[in-house]
Amino acid sequence: MKTEQDMLLTQLDRYWECFECGRVIDDPSLTKALETAGMGWGLGVPCPKCGSTVSKSKFPDERFRPLFEMIVECCQIERAILVLILAQIAFEGMLDNFLRRLLDRMNCPEDISLAITDEVRGINAKASFIKSLTGKDIKKMIRDVGFKDTLKQFETIRRKRNSFLHTAKGKEDLTRDDIIAALKFAYVTVDLYAALFSEHREWRPLVEPEDNSY
Ligand SMILES: [Zn+2]
């Protein structure tokens, strides 16, 4: 299983998000330049897409690193149920971040967007909130960026997790294959959100800036 575990952790050092154009970029030479630049969030290193030298940040957010490391640790001790639950948390956490970025790009203050994402719980509630913000169906958005099976995988993990939790013995058929499938799902989750963030990055301010020209 070593390969899948290692691959999952490499996902955390692969993508950078440009604060200027909002794209999430997978470019080994950019990664190298940013790592060499060290501190300062890559200020001065041009974005290969828009050329801007403003700051960039790792994608997904560093806050996800402990979660992914925990997924790998739980694989090593073969706690399948924990791998499934953590993979699900990673998916939902990144969906929260996507939702928060949509709000951010509508100039929604951060404390309000945090309050909203805390209140809008569950994947269906989040999906319908995204629909009300953008007019778009998250399932279609996900399919359109090329991940047509990912939600099905999410459902499979959720179903297996529930059946494990709801059986008295608590060992409902979770196998090594389920661990591998959950690892791959977590891996693809990073690619999926990198694509979603890049595709849906337009600014749609709720309130236009005041015109101070007169
Ligand atoms: Zn850029």
C-alpha cells in the first residue's frame, strides 16, 4: 500500500493557488521556484498563467496536512473505518473551502462566510446553497471539470461507513480494498477541487465599490 500512501502526501506539495488570477496551478517548475524562494509566499515569483508576482499559497490549505497525514497513519494501522471517515471529512472540508471562496469573491466578509459554512451542514445543504449563490448544480460543476465518478465514490464511502457504524458487530466487511479505494478517493479529491477552484474563480461582488470619481 506504500505507493498510494506516498502518492496521497505528494498531493499536498503539488498545487499552488495564485492570489491574482485565482487559478490552482500544477506546474513543477513553479513549485520549485516557490520552494527556492522560501518564505514570503512566493512574492516575486511570476504566475505561469497570468504573470502576476503577487503571493501564492499552497493548495489545499496547510490546514489539511494533519488530516492527510492522519489518513496515512490510519492506513498503516489498517483502521479502515477511520480512513473512510477521514477521506469523507477531507472532501467535505474542501467543499466548505470552495463555498467560502465563492462567498469571498462576492466580497462577503470572512466572519460572515465562516458563520454561513458553520450553519450550512451536510453535503446536500451545501449543494443547494451553492446553487442559490451561483445558479449552478455542484454535481454538474464536478462533472464538467472531468470528475464524473467522484460523487459516486463519495456515496460509496458514505454507505460503507454508515453500514459499518450501524451494524452491531461493527465489522461490516471493510477490507483492504476499501482502504485503497478511500485513499484514491482522497487523492482525487485534491485534483477535483484544484480544477473546481480554477474553473470557478470569477469575482461577482454583491455590492459594487462606490464610485468616488466625482
Ligand atoms: Zn495567476
